[in-house]
Amino acid sequence: MNKIYQIVFIILLILNSGCSNAQSNQDCLDVLDDNLALLDYLMNTEKDISTDFKELQVAFKDLRYKTENQVKIDESYHFKPGYPFITEYSYPNTYIQLKFDRFNIAHTLGEGYKFTHDFIDNIDQAIFKLKKIYFLDGTVQVGEQIKVVDTLVSEQLGDQTWVLAGTKPIKSFDYSMETHLNKEVSHEITGAGECIQTSAGIIEVIHCGNGYIRIKTSVPMRHLVKILVTDEQGHQLSTVNVESKDCYKKEDLIAHIAHMEQAKAKLEKGEITCTEVLKKFSTEKLNADLAAQADSLLLTQYFAADFKKAHLIFWDNAKQVKQVYERNSADQIASRPEDFYEACSCVIAQDTKTELYGLIGLDGNWIIAPRFLELRAQWGTEGFFWGLTENDEKRVEYRFDKENKTLIKT
């Protein structure tokens, strides 16, 4: 009886092994079929249309027209009233922070560039030059006399800080700001098949009409182009959706298809194992190969309605506009900390070693040694300060005795 059980067990093992191999082969065939379906889609991706495009048009029927951006990046934008420079004294150095609103400039000029989230990379940093310093004691430094020991740059915001040797109180300074903004070059799109030559490469128009435009271009170009369309009345239409898809050479896709079909045929004939198929032709392997072979992008922009005219706008870094502005730091605001400091002939400074605060005199040296955890000027009240030492439970008001160079509790 035991022998019969052994025979039955062996038969079951053989049957299960056969089913397992069949199932395994079917799984591998499914993988190859999925890969072939993906490759077929990529072969025809230039003709693909967003499935919810028409639904989006309906959703945007009350927002059909785009509100045009009227902000102009000029001198008045860069130098807004009441937007002072920040001067801090951190013994033994002086820090002057200058504002270049790189982030908001990118936000303003990048409106409509729907294919990028990195338009700020298209905005170059401003170049600041310190020309002349006027000190509170009436002396002046010019050119090489000015000792800039470091320059700190905020890459994201565009702010820059000069670190100067010494802590001699500053009344104002002359400086220049040089900006470089690219020009936008407009090309009218006449129809599919058109090739637009730019300084950064060629843009091919794949489709133009029926409410959407599709172009083919290099990967870096996605950050430099936008598409504007107008209806028969000349109104600019809103964008309802954008798409960005990798594009491949037809010969590369055809080669992948041939390899998949050959593997499928060999697997069905038993000339190759499922393990070998998964090793050479898995979906992960195909995706990795495709990522390395992507040579361009298909950029598609869908609009709220059919359009009459279309223009491609190119942010041309070969046509930069250079602007140089000469300014004095006192130009932007009437009431400044420097005015308060001039009246008391001193400035608040922090000692970098102890991190305590005191007062610096006109010669740049301490007249009130750094002993305060906090020290704040009362800007509206001449000669009065708020101070906090380690012995105080709360801030104390002080009056500065200019003649004796002392702080007196009120």
C-alpha cells in the first residue's frame, strides 16, 4: 500500500511541475505581450490625444480667456519705495544685504511657460558693484579702499550680501546693479510639419489644430518655450492641460519589438527558458533601456477652445538684454535706521565671539561694550533703546547719553 502512495505522490509531483512550468511560461508571455503593447504605443505616441481633453474644455467654458500679465520688469520693479537695504554690524565685519527679486521675476516672466517648473534657472543673478561708501563721520571710501572680504549669494531668492572689513558706521553707499534678462522671440505656427529654428535647436510642429498643439524638441527646450493661441476675435485662450512625453528614434523601438517577438517565439518553442526571458526582456529592463535612449520630448498643450492663430514663444538666451542701474542706498526710503544712528553717532553691533550686543562709535570701535542679550533701537524716538541683560527679567528702556557715551536706564 505504501508503494502505491509513493507512485501516486510521484505522479502528482510530475503533474504539478508541468502545470508550474506552463504557468511560468504564460507569465513570461504576458510580460512580453505587455512590453510589445508599450512599444506599439510609443510607436504611435505622436498621434495620442488626452482622453479627458474635451471634458476639460467643458470645465473651462467660463474661464476660456486668459488674463494677460501686465507687470513690467523695469527700474521701478527693481527699486520699490520703502524697500531698504539691510545693514548689520557683526564685529569685526559689516554686512550689507542687497535685494534682487529673482524669485518673483521668474514667477512673473515665467507665466505661460507650462512645460517647466524650473523657470527660475532662466533668470541670471544680478551683478552688484559697490562704488562708494559714505560714513556717518563724514569720511568716504572709494574703489579699492573698500575692503569686501566675502560675498554671500542666495541662489533661490537672488539676495546678495557684501561682507566688509570693519564696523565703521555707514550713512549710505553708491552701487550699481547689472541685470541680464533674455528676450522672448515669437514665431507664428503655420501648421503641422513646420520646423522652427532657434538658437538652442530645432522645434518640430507635430500637430496644430482641434484645440491643441504638439511639438517635438530637445529635453532642455522644455524650460524655454511657451505656446500662445487666440480665437477669431483675437482673445488669448486659456490652457486646460499640458503633457510631456519622452520620444524615441523609430529604429530603436523597431529593434526592441523584433527582440521581444523573437523571444516570444523561442519561448513558445521551448528554445529559451522563462528565467532567461525575464533576465533579458523584463519590463524593468525595457524601461531602463528606453530611459537611456530617449532623445527628445513631445510637448502638448491643450486649450479651452479651438483657436485661430498660434505663436510659439522662445526664451532666447542668445539675445540677452543688459541693464545697468546706478543707485544710492538712501534713494528708496525716507526714514531709515541710518538716520537714527546719525543722530546718536553710534550703531548697534553684535560681537561674533560672545554673541552679545553693544554700541559701536563713529570710528568703528566699541563705546558700549557688548553685554546685552538683546539691544534694539526705538526708531521713532531719538536716542532711546530697549535692552536685555542676563540679570534682567524683561526688556529695559535706555537713553543714550551722547556726550558721555553711556546708556542710562529710564
